[in-house]
Amino acid sequence: MSRAAVELDGIWKRFPGVIANAGASLTVRPGTVHAVLGVNGAGKTTLMNCLAGVYLPDEGAIRIGGQEVRFSSPADALAAGIGMVHQEFRLVPTFTVAENVVLGAAPRVLDMAAVNREVAALAERFGFDADPERPVWQLSMGERQRVEILKALWRDAKVLILDEPTAVLTPQEAVELGAVLRRMVDEGRAVIFISHKLDEVTSFCDEATVLRGGKTVASSIAISDVDAGQLAELMVGSSSAATPISPRVGVPGDVMLAVADLTVTDSRGLTAVDALSLEVRSGEIVGIAGVAGNGQRSLTDAIAGLELVDSGSVTINGSDVTTAGTRQRVDAGLAYIPEDRLGVGLAPKLPVTHNAVMRGYRDMRQGPMLSWERAKSFCNDLIDRFEVKVGRIDDPMASLSGGNLQRLLLGRELSSDPSVVVASQPTRGLDVAGVGAIQSLLVSQRDEGTGVLMISEDLDELLALADRILVMSEGRIVGEFDPRAASRAEIGEAMMGAHA
Ligand SMILES: Nc1ncnc2c1ncn2[C@@H]1O[C@H](COP(=O)(O)OP(=O)(O)O)[C@@H](O)[C@H]1O
Ligand SMILES: [Mg+2]
């Protein structure tokens, strides 16, 4: 057997009140894509942060090519050939692609034309399509991720860690990423691929290590020896009861959300939403299916008051809010679960308490001041009711795992009895348990009479949850389907732009 590219041996990492890694181990061979699997909170990100020099483990050894190392910073790890692409990107939006790639790794004076050429050549070598001169703020999430990967390759990383890279990608982009990873390992590098999408793991990866509760429960299993079901069982243990999804009872009530003839131009000057109309009634879940990038984000942002509207109207619970501010929309009964949880919905650096009360702080005043007593008890109540796992309520929001962030966000939004919930990709990036929890929250909200508009790229999720499915393509609704009667093929065809 060839020598390991990376070996993590008996890693312990504790945070106040939480043991994130409890003796975890991982061995990755060069020339392989190695999956690290585990439900939210299993300790995957923490273990990778130990390898990438972000944290110093409390105990345990890290060996690179057989040599024990001790990193005190990410720069140390990079110098030893370990590069990591974090879940939240760390790029400078106003810099170009090439400037971001070389930032921190180049002399002060640069021949930018030469750098642009070299970055373009590097991108081409790995089969990326990247324009070195475009500013990063103009790029999609998928394109930004490529810049992060180029950054690591520019520094000649021998081991590339990708923390849930496909959570921000469309299914098509995910397939393309799989091909890029294959090229990297063909050159002898090792890739550590964190995901809980088992179909990706079985199609992109060579081996897998599974973490549960901070421990390694299976090491370096050959993917060819297992199926997705066995991997899922290792991740969740044997008690994996999937939440049954109950169909709607009774008939939908009044219109809670009406979007009429809405047209929105996005920041690139393109028509993102094109004279679109839809209605969501009390007691129904309306699903919007479609490949990301077909205007879904502009639609939900326009409903929430985060994006300007060219023409048309948005009505919430009978009041026209087309030109209203975000606060007035909340008062009219809107709850919004944005796609970008840590960008729009939550403040990553502020404590959990602040995030919990961001919406309802006006009800927690004592005179002109916020009552901290009330804020804390509100926060603790949310944590209990929505089963949010937190170290301490004073910890920064960003320390929570994805599923717990989403539970807190949804709990906060639902606690004010909204008449309509707009949820954008609410389960994306969550593990099996997190997906089930969020889905059943949305279903019970519907059963209590709220209208739910749910945007998802996961057609199976919409088929299981939605009472009606609308298909969005190129800014328009191109079809409406009854999930109990329609076939996946029919809906898929509409998604691909086969306009009726
Ligand atoms: N900086 C931190 N401070 C406190 N707790 C943390 C921190 N980072 C992670 N945790 C906790 O450690 C556990 C493991 O988290 P993480 O490594 O992010 O898991 P995963 O990536 O598998 O979802 C979780 O309970 C999480 O809340
Ligand atoms: Mg993680």
C-alpha cells in the first residue's frame, strides 16, 4: 500500500460545552478522492479545520507523508501542501478573479497581465471556465468556488479539502466539479470531499470515512464495496426513522401571497423575473421547481423587499407591499427563509441571542431599551422548542452547524405566527436528520393554516411536500403540476425549458 498523503490519528477537539472531535482518525491516500461523511454536527468541519491549521487539536497526531506536523496557522498548513475551501468563501468581492487567486501569495509589485495569463492557464489545465479579469462580486456561487479552488492550486496544494462544496452548486455544476476533482487526483493530489449527498459520494469518490458524534465509525471504505444505503446507515446509526410526510387535509383558504405580473431586473441588468404571477393560499404548500439561476432568487428577494421591482405587484395577506420596506412586509405577515442563511438571514459574528431576537425585538423592550432578561428567555425557549444544538447562547452564530443554524432561523421566523412563509432551498446542505426536521416544521406550519412558498432544486422533496408544483424557467412559470398525478419526467422536461 502506498504511503498516506495525510493521516489524522486520535484527534480530540473540545469547545466550551461541546466535544467536536473525540479521537477521530482519517487516512487519505494520494491519487484518491476521499469522502468524509457524517450528519450535521458529526465533527467533519472541525476535523478539517485541525488539518488545515485553523485549530490546533487538543490531542492527537497529524502526519503528512509519514512526518508528524504541528500547524499553528492556515499558512503553515498551506506551506505543507494542505489547502482548504471553506463553506463560507473568503474572497474579496471587489477584486478580480486573478487578484483573489494570487492575494497573499505574490510579491508586492505584479505584472497583472502576466498573472492573468497564468491564472487563465491554470484554470484551463483543470477544465475550469474562469475569466481572470472579472470582479468576484459579479460571479455566481459556483464560479466563486472555482476561484477558491484555483487559490489552493496556485499555491500548489497537494491535498485539497472541500467542505460541502456542492451545497452551493446546481446539480449540473456538481457534476462538473466531480470531473475537476478527478483531474486533480489524476495528477497525484489527494482530495478530501465533504458531503452528505450520497449519490455524489458514490459517483465522485474512491473511498469514504464516516464520522459520528466526533468519532470515526468507518475508515477508508472502498466506495465500490458499499451502496448508498449502507453509507446512510453508518452516518445516522441504525435508528434512522425518516419523517413521514403528511398530505394536506381540507381545502386551501384565502390568498396569503399574490404576485402579479412581476418583472425584476437583476444586478447584471438582465431580466431575472419576467411578468410572473402566482398565488399561495392559506393551508397549502406551493413548490417552485427549477434549476437554480432561473430567477428564483430575484423572485424571493423581491417578495421579501430585498430587490427592487420594475413592474407588477406583491400582495401579502391583502395589503399591497410592492414598494414597502422589509419591516412592513414582516408586519403584514411574511416570514422569509433566504437561500443565503449567513448572509441575509443571520449575523454570523453576533451571539446566538442577538440572532434569535432580531425579528421580535420590539416585543422585548422595557421602555426604550431591549430587556436582556426577556431576550435570553426568548432565545432559550426557541432553542428548546426547535431543538437547536448550541454550546452557549453567547457563542457567535457561525459556530453552529448548518442544520442548527437553519432550525434557529426557521424557529425565529415561525415564532411570530406568519400568514405566509417563503422558504428558499430550506434544506440544502443539511443532513438527513436536519432535512426531516425542517420539512416537518414547514408541514406543521401549513397544517396550522399558513401559506408556504417553497423553492427547491430537489424535485423529490417537492414531490413529497408540495400540494402544487410550479416550474420556473427563465424567469417565468412554465408549468403547474399536481404532485400526486405528475411524473418526474414531465416536470423535469418543463424544468429544462420545454415551454408548453
Ligand atoms: N468554534 C466552535 N465553537 C463551539 N462549538 C463549535 C465550534 N465549531 C463547531 N462546534 C460544535 O462542534 C460540533 C461539531 O461541529 P462541526 O465540526 O461543524 O460538525 P459538521 O461539520 O460535521 O457539521 C457541533 O456540535 C458544533 O456546534
Ligand atoms: Mg460542517
